[in-house]
Amino acid sequence: MKLPDLPSTVGKRGKWIHPPDNFVVHYEIADEVRVVQSNLPGTKILCLQKIRFLDGRRPSDPATEVRLGYYIIGKKPSVRGRWVWGQYCTSMPYRDFRALIRKARKKGWL
């Protein structure tokens, strides 16, 4: 199966709603680094995203954070054969984690 391209999400905007008070936070993906997971090539891409918050932050919260996630090839009929954001906590080989950190350092995040 030919894998689809995975376009960049830099510049994409979204929002988080924090329970229990339904506090809304708007954010933008400021930058990202990606690595194909070495023991699952072609099925999983690890992603470290730099998130910039646009408004609605509590004064004690930082304006920028990082988010670790992953994309997998969808299996359900509505997303079959497409890259979808993983909904669970990810695990990965140490070398892949080190590769993400190296890429983030190279971009000046760390």
C-alpha cells in the first residue's frame, strides 16, 4: 500500500477545553519535529510539537509548551489508509526519542 503524504501542521490552530470549569484555551502549532518510529516503519510517525497559546491563558501558565504525540495509518472505514492523530499515550524506542530531542535542539527549542 502506498502511504499518503503527511502535511505539516505548523500554523494549524485549535482549542482545548479544560474541565471541570470548561476553561477554553486557543493555541497554534508553532513548530514540529517528526521521526518515523524505527520498529514500525510506514505505520507510525512520532511527533514533538511546539505549541503557542494565543489567548485565554491563566496568568501563571507559560505561553509556549511542547506536546508529544504520534500519527498512525487509520484502520476504521472512515479513515482507512490515512494518517490520523493517535488518541492514546505513545511508547517508542529510546533511539527514536533521542532523535526527536536532537531535532528539537537543532531548531533551538531546548
